Amino acid sequence: MSKIMKSLLVLMVGLLILSPLALNGAQKKGAKKMKNLVVYYSYTGNTEIVAKALAEDLKADVLKIEDAQTPSKFKAYISGGIAARNEKGWPIKTVNVLLKEYDRVFVGAPIWWGKAAPEINSYIEQTDFKGKSVVVFVTMGGSKADEAINALCTKIEAKGGKIVSSFSVKTGGVKKEDLPAKAKVKAEQYK
């Protein structure tokens, strides 16, 4: 075998071995990264801490749902609790975020009286989730996460969303400074 033939053979074997590695690297670099949005409502700040830690870990955009007029503690917990229990909404500030820009939307709410806070119900009522992958999450001091999650999932599916997952974060008896770590544990499954 001539020197030229041996050189060509070595070159061909090298290309066969190295080209898949180079191609895999190119595929990883060129792969489209999923664009996420974390939407949440928070009255005490616990859901906000979880939402922001989740967004930071996933490099997601954040949308905070705000009351049209900040309710007193009494109104939030009594009137808000009754509205939440009845799965009703109440006035929120206008939201100008188009979901079409996002691949996946996380919707988070605190649980009041066993259901999601009324502000998140208002957001869902106003939003077209058609074709969006949605992850629902709730925070709670007590229990009934499943009941609240099921109610939110039903509302989002009725607005065209596809529920891909859900989770809860217990905040009762947990220091606020420990909440980001709990959220980051949850975020790992969505990377």
C-alpha cells in the first residue's frame, strides 16, 4: 500500500470517528432553548420567593399578577378566601404579555381556603392558553394542594392549555430564606 493510500485511509478513519463528535457539538450549540414564563400572584411574599427562584433557575421571564387595588389583610383573607373557595376572581391590573412568545408557562398561586387566590383565577379567565404547555404550582401554609391544583388545571385546560406537570411548595413553618432552595429543587425537573 502506498504512502498516499495509507494517509487517505487514516484520514477517512479519523473523519469517521471525529465527525459524529463534531456534529453532536454543533447540534447542542444550535438546539433551540425552551423559552419559559413564570406567572404568579403573591400576597405575603412566599409565592413570589418561590416564583422568582424558579424563574432564576430556569432563566425564565417573570410576570407578577397584581391587584387592581391592594386589599387590606381582612379583605384579602376573608373576602379573598371566600372568592378563592368559590373559584372566583376579582379585579387585577391589566396584563400585557403575549403567551405566543413562550414555549412553556408556569402558573403559580397561594392557596386560600383550599383553592387558588382569586387574582390568579382572574388572570386565567383573561388568558388564552391555546396550545401552551403549562406547569401549575401552588404554595400553602397548610394542606389541600391537590384540590387547588386540580381546580387550576381544569380552568387552564378549559382555556386551551395543556397541563404538563404540577407541584406544590409547603411554606407553613418554613423560613422565607429557605424557600428559594425548595423552589430550585422543583426547578431541576424542568431543565
